[in-house]
Amino acid sequence: MGKITISKVRKSFGETHVIPGIDLTIEDGEFVVFVGPSGCGKSTLLRLIAGLEDTTSGSIEIDGQDATNLAPAKRGLAMVFQSYALYPHMSVRKNIAFPLKMAGVDPAVIEQKVSNAAKILNLSNYLDRRPGQLSGGQRQRVAIGRAIVRSPSAFLFDEPLSNLDAALRVSMRQEISELHQTLKTTMIYVTHDQVEAMTMADKIVVLNAGRIEQVGSPLELYRSPRNLFVAGFIGSPKMNFITGAEAQKHGAATIGIRPEHIDIGSGPWEGVVGLSEHLGSDTFLKVEVPGVGTLTVRGGGEVGLHHGDKVLLSPQADKLHRFDAQGMALK
């Protein structure tokens, strides 16, 4: 079990209201990602769930039990930190076994659980090494292994991949997703990287200034952002926003069109290529269109346009997003 219900939770540090009031339900077995810019309150919310911060008001329930004032150790949750938090003088085996040893678990049970966790995480050949002899990805797997052996009702990940290089982040992202499929345990994952959110989550919670802007599946947020903030945050490269007369033609204060939803070669917008990035499978263009602005356009890898070339562009009408003066999506 791992259902977590957050009701009217507020968190203030003195006069600073970090989380002004949040309601959220995380279902058992879900992979939920908290995403947002730095300072949006996502790590604070995770720490409130873990019990590492006290709530100012509101309640947190774990599997139907009020956990608002429970000590972290009694919540049945396991947290994986950005910094790994491994003991450098202990072997991998002892690091993974540490929480069980502290809980007074029988040594035979500890050995079995450590072996199972090591097998799941491909660490069986490294159990006698120390953290200093491991790569960053292997250290992160040890930290996850230490969480697995506790058989928690939910795993809490606080930006666990931010210390890794780009290639390793991709492989670890896949490993954590596969781990979720294997364990089928609730996972709550904090990141500022919306690509991680889109590729890993069953449900994304977009946070901004301590408030939830939108909750939904990755494709729901991509296809139907409820406001300008979500539209600009979800999707890579980010959505193009156009105001003024062009937006007014569509009965909106602002219109948005994603780079991949602009066709190249014909259409009502004529512009000049300012930057062309050829990445093999894709080509990204920065195009200056008079009366519209600078647009990011995503084309195929064979697009042969370069700096200074003129180009015609056409937004796909059914992919156009309209927003009112308050930044809310129009139907």
C-alpha cells in the first residue's frame, strides 16, 4: 500500500509562505513527478511528506492513517537523496544493510534482502566495494538499494540524478522506471527537468510558487496545458508564444504553437533564419517573422536551411493554443 493524501497543507518560514495551501492525492502504485522551476516548493513538499519538515497547517495521510505529526522513521517511507548519503567507510553490502541493522532485523533476513536488492539493481558484483570505488550511477543504485530493503510503502526521490552526467542520467532514468515496473510501489520524484518528468511519470504535478498549476498525465499536460505557465514549462523546446495582432486574429490575448507543430515550406508567415542547428535526426531553426516575433521551429534532419535564408512557415491550426489576458487556456 502507498496511497498518500495531502489536504490543505501549508508551510511557512516566518512571514514567508513557501506552500500557501495544497490538496493532492497520490494513488497506490503511481509514479508521480513534482516538477517546476527552482524555488517552486517541490522539494519542500517532498520533505513535508517524508516528515523532514513540519507542516504549518493541514494534514498528510498515508494509507488512511494521519501521519502529519508522525516521526519520519514511523511513516513507512524511504527517501533517496541527491547526494547519495552513503557511508564512505562501509562496503556496499553494509551500506544497503544499514537501516535493517539499526532496526534489529535478523542477520539472515538482512543478507537475503541485501542479495535481492543487489540482484534487482545489478550490484551483486560490487557488494564488497566501498562507495569511493564506484561510479556516480553505481552509488545512486546503492542509495536506492538501501531504500528497497526497507520495503517502504512509497519511495521519495529528491532530484536523484542531478549529480550525474547527461548520458548517465538517461540510463539511470530508464533504470528507475524499470524498477517501478518491477516493484509496483508508489514513487514520488522531484525534478526541475521536464524531460525526466515527461519520460518517467504516470502523473505530473506542475508547481509554481508553492501552488499546483496542473496535475495530469504527461500527454494531458502536453496537449492541454491549462495556462501559459504549464504551456511554457512542458515540452522541449518550449512553446512559442505570440501576442498582438496575430493573436487577436484568433480571438486570444496570446497564442501558442509548439516548434514541432510549425510546417516549413509554405504558409502565411514569411521569415528569415537567424540560427540553424542540425542535430542529425532533427533541425532546430530560429526564425525572425515580422509582426509575429522570433519563432523556434523543429524540422526533420534533412532540412537544408541556414542563417539568412528566407522561409515560409505554417502553424498547424488544430495544434494552436489560445490564452486569455490572465494567461488561462481558452477552449
